[in-house]
Amino acid sequence: MMDVVFSRSACGSLKMAQHYGQGEYTGTVGVIYAAPQGGQGAAPAPQVQQAARQAAEQRARREWENARPLGGDPANVFSLEGGWSMGDIAESQFPQGRRRLLERLFAASFSGSPEEQEQIIRESLDELQANLQTVLERSARGEEMRIWYSDNPDDACGLCWLLAKLHGLETPGPVTLIKLPVWEYGEDETVMAYTGWGEISPGEWGRYLPLAQPARPVLLRACAARWQQLQRENAPLRVCLNGGLQSVPENFYDGFILRELDRLPEEFLEASLVGNVLGRCQLGIGDSWIALRIEAFCREGLLEVVQDGPGIRRRLRQCTADGNF
């Protein structure tokens, strides 16, 4: 069986999940302490650090002991990460449309050299094309495929795109779908809400197996028709609204960014704004698109760069209503 996800982080976690929990626990943990407001102040007391390490160790051991290993071969886990909710998705523009999207996103958020950027883009596209070819060929031979998806925009679009590809095969193999729940109960009377499979730890994947549902040919046909419609519209963005995919304009997320901007002082680090949007709004998108829209705000005069820096490490200043600073 093949396992397919739509992000590299989910792919890495799923590969570990195949044998996570087998044998005696031998793991190690690390604890990261958040700096106080302003980044100043002493580190936590030694007894506080020790208690945090012990609690983390207990959680890790408990997860290992309670894990349900999936089994299988990591070579059968494939990531089809392509940023399918963003940019040009016209069939005739694959993979060029993905390249143009990555170049735009990297220009707004990447802190490495142009050579490093080009290498990452090239490797990402090569991996995407190779994985796609492999899963389609193996499905055409009748092999079963299990697809893990969520309401995350890239997952929802990736699922529709992939099912459309499978519909194009003469006789695709069986397809099983597992959708990440919108919410679920955690420990100590907490409620957990995830934005994608990349947030699921290796020991947790097995408990979602009972959620598996077969994807019947009628679903493949419906997704193929919907994806073709989205391709014709070819909007800058696609989002999942009320369970369905919709084309939306490039500024769709701007309201969330502006709301978090109102919480910040006149001068602020760009990374703070990006982090607040991702943390508070839980949009299921990455930092690159937020950085891209912040760059548009700078061009439009809503923000000014006070101190330049690599990626999203710039210091910015807000404009007043009359356009002054």
C-alpha cells in the first residue's frame, strides 16, 4: 500500500509512525523556553527546568507506549507538496506554474542566497514530479493508495487534484481516504484543533485508522470535474469554505493580517506579525504567503521598512491614516 500526504513535515512524521512504539522506549527529549517579554530576563530556575524536562520525558514515554505502529515501508510514503491552494494551476502550466509560485514565495520570505533558493526549488519540483509519476504508475497497476488529508487549503486542493489525476487512469487501484478531524479531546479536559497532518506526532497516526473511508469512482469523477472548473477560474488562491473548494482573490487573507497589525506597536518585527497571524488565526497556510502580502502592503504605502533584513527579519513601521509615519 502507498501512503500519500501533501506536506513534507507530514511525510516525515508518517514515515516514523510506521514503526513508532515498537520495542523498548529509548528516546530523549529537549525543552525550549520562551524568552520573557522583550527578550530580556533570566532563565527559569534549575528546579523549574528539571520539572519541565521530566514532564516532557513522561509525555514522550507515554506516547511511545500507547502508540499503534502502522507498519509498512517508509519507501511507500510519498509527499505531493505543491502549494496547490496558491498560484497558477492550469494543466498546461505544470510544473512551470509551481516554479513561479515558489519563486514569488521565496522572494518574500527566504533568507538564503539565490543559489540556495534555486537548489531548493529545483529539488522540490523534481521530488513532486517523481512522486506523482510513481504513485500514478503504481495505482494504474492496481496497487492500493491511502490518502491522508484535512481542511487545510493545500490538503483539500491537493486531494482534489490527485483524485482528478487518478480519475484519468483507465483502472486506478483502490483508494482510501483518512481526514484529520476538525477537533478532538486532549488530556486534562482540553480540546485540540490541528491545521494539518504535519502537526501530528508519530505516535498518534495509528489512532486515526478507524476513520478510513473508500473513495468510490463517483468521488473521483466529481473531484475531476471540480478541479477542471478551478483550473478554468485559475484564481490566485483557493480556500475550503463550508466543505467545498472556492476560488478567491489574492487579498483574501488581508483582513486577518490587518487585524493582527492593529495589535502591534507602530514599529515591529515582521516575524512578529507573521507569527501572530499563523498562531492566532489558524488559517492552515504557511508564513510565505503572509510575507508576500506584507510585501504588498509595503509597496502600497501601508507599511515602511525601517530596518532591512533577510527573510521576515525586517523591522517595519505602520503608516498613519494620512500616509505619514
